[in-house]
Amino acid sequence: HLFYAAETKEEAMVMIAKLCMRPNDTTKGRAIKLTHYIDLHKRLYGTMPEDIHRFVRTVADIPVTMKDEIVKILEEKGWKETVIPDPTLLPRLIRKKKE
């Protein structure tokens, strides 16, 4: 995203953290980014983000300190684990199943 029209500085701060998440983040990187996004949202809006289920791909992505709270929300939303895409385009680095 090159432009985002925020109405308030609080909205802009939360969106910065939200838009930093990429499809090929590692689980550790995603957990850190989710922590920042959730922390900012709670601090500035006073609530948990409504769209948190869209950013958690696997249980390993969930920040350890917020695991119980997030798992409860994911269950309410009917969340299911998704596949993490492999960002590697080089054939020599792509893992192949041995026969």
C-alpha cells in the first residue's frame, strides 16, 4: 500500500502495524507483528481487533503472551489453519519430497 487515508493519528498508527504483515512472514516474525498490532489496537481503541482471525495462519503465529485470549476469538470465528506460502523461487532451494 502506497497511500492510506486515515482520519486520525490513532487510526494511522494501528494501520501501520497492520499493513506490515506479509504473506511469507515466518511464524516468529508474524507473532511479533501481531503483538504490535494487537497492543496498539488495545491501547488506542480499548478493544481487541475484530479482524485478528485474518492474520493468524497457524497456531505457531499466535503470540505466547496472548495465546488464551486469541485462541478463544479464533474458535468463535470458526478459524482454520492455512498453508504458509514458500517464498523461494529458486528450484535448487525448493524442498522436494523424497521417494
